[in-house]
Amino acid sequence: MRRLLALAALLVPVLVSAACSAPQTTAVPAARSMVYGTLVSSAERSAQEEQAGVTAAMVELSWARAEPAEGRFDEDYLGSVRADVDALRATGRSITLGLGLHQSAPWVAQLPGARFVDENGDVSDEVNLVFSQRTRAAAEQYVAKVAQVLDLSSVDDVRLTSGGLPEVLYPGGGNYWAFDENAQGGPDLPASMPPNPLPGWRPGAGGADETQVREWADWYVGALDDVVVWQIGMLSGLGFSGRYEILTPGVGVRPGEYSAAIRDGLPQGLLGGGAAWQQFYERLPRRPDVTVYVSSVADGSGDDDLCRPEDRAVALDSSEVRNWSAARWQARLAQEYGYPVAGENPGWHQSDALDRSYVDTSDSGMMARALAQARACGFRSFYWAHAEQLWDGTVPFAEYAARIAG
């Protein structure tokens, strides 16, 4: 999905250019207060990472492994996750937790209303935690078990997504995924979700004026806010008192593009994934424990340009922002709505162009670019995706250690 967002917004030539041209890295001072981490951190390598200044560790669960059948939990698996958390914590590292809701067992997808449906009647592979209360209830049972085993007081940050996908998105393909029974006004729509303002209406089909189309688009993006707020409430109720990282990839559909899509009656495209980050963050309740989390730092967008002090004065609907990178754009949104910002680079095997940048250890490579963006944009934390690639020879851990120390 990150690849879809990056390529759809910018096209492959831009990514290739970003992978080959040199960024402005030399003039960027090290952000001494920024926390550095790895994703899916190795407990065996934790002491080495911590000694090198990589003080944040991330552990990701799998719902499928934890609860292979409804109500039947794999205690051995959950115990192994707890052991990893304890081992990472013992080396002095903070803990970030991925709930793994998107890694669900087949029984979840078989629940009524458990999968998204698009305007053509196609059914998603991903589980629908946006429009189905029954699916949310199943997730609540799983997360309650996780809280019981892991002790959420040992967790500093939790990564939040749309539930059925690894980031705050609908399924891909460019279609609109709000046509299951409940999204259309069925009885199992979560009580926190406002009703569909145009039940039966289909994007691109005409029959609605611009005001009505905007109301529907705002509702569609707002449903992603609702699923995030539901997870915050669930975790808070289980005693979690740390921070929430909201995983939003790419530049998405910026204000001018959002308005244009509405004027055109919502044709198939990037907005189908829900990635209108201005609308999303504007509607997200203001909380001091929420972090805008850019899950695509140095993805080639905007030629991986850097944040500048004067960005704060640039209006969100200015034509100037159209050429900004994902990191710069989302950092500007974080400023606008009063959130801290953090993030990670695209993982291994997102695209050929990004893979070439990933293994490039020069100042033109992904690591140098990502750290330059994170520092210039005032990130609270930056995670390298993933720890495995730092230790299996893909890119040397020593390079990461040297660059964060520089």
C-alpha cells in the first residue's frame, strides 16, 4: 500500500530520480533529542543496538497466531512475545507495540460483515474493523488477552492502523470500500460511526451534487478517524497510558486534489484508500498522547526534500505544498494540528527503485535521506524498517549506528 501511495502520487520516474540524486544531508545537524529505533527488533541483538544508541525497540504481534480459533489463545506464543518484551526492556530500551490486527486468522474473516465491499461488489481480503461492530468486538477480546499477558504498563507506544491493514488505509485498487451491508446503513454499524449520508450512491455514478459528494467523502475519510479513536478508547480502558503512533503513509490526496476529486464525483483513484491526511488529522480528536507517524520517510516523494522553518507559514491549501515530500507534508500537518511527528522508512522490497535506494549507503541513499528528513522535520523518533535487514547483510547495522551518532 505504501508503494501504491508513492507511485500513484508521484510516478516511477520521480522515485528513480530520488534514488539517484543527492539530497541536502550535509547541512542538517544531528537531532540529539530524537529517539532512534528499529522495527520488529531482535531480542538477541538488543544489547548491541542499545549500546549504539538505538534505544527504541518495536515488537509486533500476530492476531492469527495469538488466537487461531475464536476464544482459543496460544499461551505459548503470547508468552514468547512477553519474553521478548522483557528481554528488550532489560537492555534499557523503550517498547513500541504493533497489535497485529491486520494479521487475522481465517475465522475472523468468516464473521458476518467482516470484509470490505467496494462499489463494484468486490470483497476484500482484508478484515473490516471500520464498519463492523461484530468484528470490533472480536478484536476487543483479543486485545484484552494481550493486555493481560503483556502488561501494558511495560509498553511506551502503540502503533495504530485502520485495523485490517498495516496502516490507516482502506484496501487498495483505487475503489471505495464502503458498500458492505453495515456501511450502507445495516444494523451492525458501530454506534460511534455516523450513518452513511448517501446510502446507495456510488462514486463516479453521478446523481449527487458537489455538496453531497463532499459530505460523503468527509464521512468516508472520517470513518478512519472513528476506527482509530475506537482503538484508543479500547486501550485506554485496558490501562494503557502511553503514546499512540498513527501510521499514515505517503503524501496522500492533498487539499486541492481532494476538492478536485469531489468536483469530479469521486473517480477511482488514490482517495479510495482514504489517504486524505489533512481531512483525517483535522478530524482526529486533539490528544497530547497522539503522534503523527509518517510510515514512508524517504519514499522518493518531493525528491525527499527537507522541512524548513518557514513551512509553518505556508497554508495547507497552497500550491506550494504540491511538490513536498511525504515527510515534509505530514510534518506540516502535525504543526497545524498540534501533534508531535515520528516515522519510519519504507521497508525492504517495496519497489525496485526503493530497493536500490535502500541498499545505497552513500549520502544519496535511503538511510541518509530518511535521517536527514527526520532531523529537519523535528521527529520525536525514527525507526529503521526493519531490524532484520540491518543484521542479515542487506545494509550494515554499523552504517545505521554511525549515521545516528553523526
